[in-house]
Amino acid sequence: MRVRIPRSFVLLVDYAKMRFCSCAAGMTERSVKIQEEFMLNDLCLRVNEFDEVLGYSSKKECHRILHNTTPLHRAFSLFLFRHSPLPKSGLQLLVQRRSSSKFTFPTLWSNTCCSHPIANIPQETVEENALGVKWAAARKVEHELGICAYTYMPVSNVHFLTRIVYFALNEPSGSDQWAEHELDYILVSVLPKSVDFSEGPCIVNRNPEEVSDVLWMDREQMKQFFQLEPLTSMVDCGPNLSCMDFTPWFRALALGGYLDRLWRWSEALCSGDQRLFDEEDSFWDRSAIIRLNS
């Protein structure tokens, strides 16, 4: 069944495409200006520790440190997997490197897409079945990575698993006026197996104002990056990355074992084995709010 996309969502995607600039000349200045506009104009949902909405504040107000903290606000972290083009290799996770023009955590690697539902778009405030944050994820995955959510990631295939809370000062060091203090919805989606990455245009068309690089990461690479356990085999891990090259929330999820459980849940979803899926699904409590040490 196709999911009907609200007209306001379509207009917002069109607006994001109009703002996309592929010119190398003046990229940094333009990118910084666009990030400033987002910081001032996007209204985040301020929440309490129980995820109850208290009001709305600009993205700038929600990320600028005042009295040693920042307002707790609602966010999402999307983990988008694909079936590996290599035989018997399981799923691969799309990770991105944040643009250098980002105010928070520039140049660090992170999960597929991290952002916020905004009050400017009414359907992103919908509470039922985490639908609001799912719409926000669909909007941002197209804006940041050029992935057509309608085709490849309809909200019916975006799965809410749990919520986390964390506070993290800005990294890399040098801009200590910013921080993240988020109540973060963990969302997972798996691209259809029919998507062919060997032929035709790639479905990922990153926006350089948001994303400087992307990588499809498998579990062996993840183990190597985070030194979680001895590798079962030597792998070509592409970029020479270490734990501190990733954002604090991604590090905390990886080192806390949650990233591996996300992988297992996603592979169980694709397996067709109901018993295995039920076993993996029982790990996730949709009513829980997990506090991470980032």
C-alpha cells in the first residue's frame, strides 16, 4: 500500500532542492549562511524527560549553551540499511560524514541521518506511532542525501525501536558554545532487496551543504572502527577511522551494544524467520527512554 505524502511535505522537499547548490565556488560561505537560516527558522520541540512537549524554540536556542546546558528537545536518528552486493555479507549501514559548515559536530561521521521534527510542519508533531518523527526522517533523508523517500523509504517501512536521551558538548573542540541535548527516536529502515547498486544512477546523491562523504559500512568494519571484538577476518574498511571520528551519540550506541542489536533486528526482519524476529524484537521497549553516557 502506498503512503500518501502530504502536500506540505512535497513543497518542503521542492524548497530544499531549490536551496541545493552544487557549485564549488562560494560553497563554504553559502553553506554557512544556509545553516544559519536553519538555526534561526527551524522550530524544535522542547520536551521534558518523559517526552512531553513543553513548547517550541529555534534550533539555535536548543543548541546554544546557556548556564552549562541546552534545552532538551525531540530528535531522531535514522539507520538505513541495504542488502550487501557481496554474497553472504548481511546488511550494510549507510553512514555519513557531516559537512564542515555544520555548527554542531562538523566533519564527524554519524549514522544515516540525524535531525529534528519541527513545529513549522504540523504533521511532524504527530505523536501516534512516532509518525511525526518518521515524516521528519523522510524529509531530511531526501534533503541531506537525495534519497527519494517515496520510492525507497516510505514511512510504512520506517520502524521506531526506542528512545534515548544524551547530552554532548560540541566536537571537534574549538566551538564550545554549542551542544546537543536530545530525546532521540531511534528509527530503522531497510532498502528493498530489489534495489540494484551495480547499474544505473546511485540512489544516494548527497547535498554537500549537509554531507561531505558517505560510506556503506558492514558489521566487520564497525567492529574494526570501534574495536569491539577480535575480527573474524581481515577487511578493507575503506577510510582509516577510529571511535573518535564518530559523533558522541553514535559512539555511545556502538560501544553500548545498541548498534549491533539494531543490525541484528534489521537482519531478523529480512530473514522471514518469525521466531528469530520475535526474539530480536523483544529486546526493544518502545515505551522506554534510555539514558546514554555520551
